[in-house]
Amino acid sequence: MGESTSGGPREGGRPAGSAAERIASFRPVHDLDRIRAEAAVIFIVRRRFAAAVQVRGLLKATLDLLRTWTQVGSTVESMGFGEILRNERFPRVHMANLAWVDAAPPGGPAEVLAALDRAYLGTEVRHRHALFRDAMRAYELQDAFLALGFRPTAELALARLGAPSCIVNPEVTVREVDAAAPEVDFRSVTEAVHRDLGYEPEDSRQVYELDRERAARIGERAYVAYLGSDAAGSYTLWVRGGYALIGNVGTVPARRMRGIGRTMIHDACTRAIDLHAEWTLLTTALLGTPRTMYETLGFHPIGEIRGFLRV
């Protein structure tokens, strides 16, 4: 969130989470066989966890939070298949200019693409992005989207109840922006993470400014992690309706591998409890190190968020 959508630590130098706007991380499709293989990884909720909680309810809450967050500041146009969001002030931000697909249209992906083309005609929006409420429906349509030049995207939604029991770095102090940490420190961490990911300066500016505008409107809180006196990491936390969504978790490249990300997640879960959230939610890359780390912290996978992007 806040791209980021929500998202996990970038300790490994890779973006995590949708609320981290990963503009520069997408590349043109070349190896279709590899991409199809990646897209074919179908997520299965652990039965033991699924039996204990309303997994579908948790995934729905995550999707609702993410969708509401993307709508902030954007013009929303209802379509037969869902809706299209447009924000001409921030044309480079994928999570501000996109289609939410609730039901497969009769014309298939071509109909979605045509609707996006019409919506962005005469604007500076060059990418085409679609997110699906039903991950399985996206999976079923992936070949048709690939044929139109899109590449699949996949995030894993996770949830945990209560605060994790883990070893934190005692040298790390986490402070809330404005209350105890200056905005300039939060921005410096964000810019360092963006540079490491290859964002162009204008991409970084648009993502950051939109994220902060959204935060002000929905009451999302921002935090900075300090290693000594140095701003070393940051994350955001949005509490709504008994749920807390963690987003924009990032660590300055030079300060990685020191437990800062783990310490921030522990801090976020503790603050979520203090703010009366029962469940803490986040999203991260479907495969990779961040997912493994979150599971060691007691987060359980609850489902996928799939979509398609063309740049």
C-alpha cells in the first residue's frame, strides 16, 4: 500500500507489496513459457488455518481495503465488468490508473483493454493495468491477456492475529511521522528505496506525493525506523473496521540485513493492537524471501491478488 498497496519489507532489494508502486520493476514480456509457469502457481490456504478462521472474509477485507485505497484521488467510472480508475495528476502511477475486474466481460480481455484505451484517450497514462477480485478468474484469462501484450502480476495476501513473537533489533527505534519523526526522514527512506528499484525521479515523485495525499484523506499513519540517529526504514499502517493494513515497508539499501524489517513488522502489529485492530493484513510477492519471513512471524496466507500489466 501506499504501492505501495500494502506490502512487505524490501530487505532483499526487491519490492514487496502492492501498496509499493512498482513502476520500474515491470519489463516487457519475452519468455512466455516462463511467465505462464510463474502464473500457474496456484495458492492453497493451509487447511489448519482455514478451519480456524473465515479465510474468505479476511481476503475480502484485504481486497476492499486495497480497492478503497486505489480509489482515493481517482475518478471512478463504473463498467459492466467492474470499474476504471483515472488520476490524470499522477499518470505514471499504476495503482491510480487501472481497471478493477469483478466479472469477466463478454468480450474478454479485449473488452477490458478497449475500455482502458477509451478512458485514457488524450491523457498521459501510457500503461494498461487490470486487477481482478477473483484470482482464479484472472488465471483462467491469462493466455488471452498475454496475447494482448500484458504480463501477469501476482501478490499474496497474508494475515495474523496478535503481535508476533520474534527477536527485534534493540538498536532500532520506530517513531510516527509528524508526532516524533519529521516528514523529510520518511521521504528520504522512500526515495532511497525507489532509487534502488530503478525508479525515475518523476516516477518516485508521483508515487510519493499520491501516497501522502491518500494517507491524509484516509487516516493512514506513517512511521520511520531509526538505527541510531539514521533514518533506516519506513512503513505505513491503515486501521479500518477492525483490520490493520501494513504497507510501504522499505529499508534503506545500506542498512539491510540488520533486522530492521522484522523490527518494523513487530512494531506495526503491536501498534495495530493498540489501535483496536483484531487482524493485521499485508500483501507481498507471491514467491520469494519476504513471504517466507512473514510466515516465520506468524502471518498466514489467505489468498492471491492477481492482475495484468502492460507498459
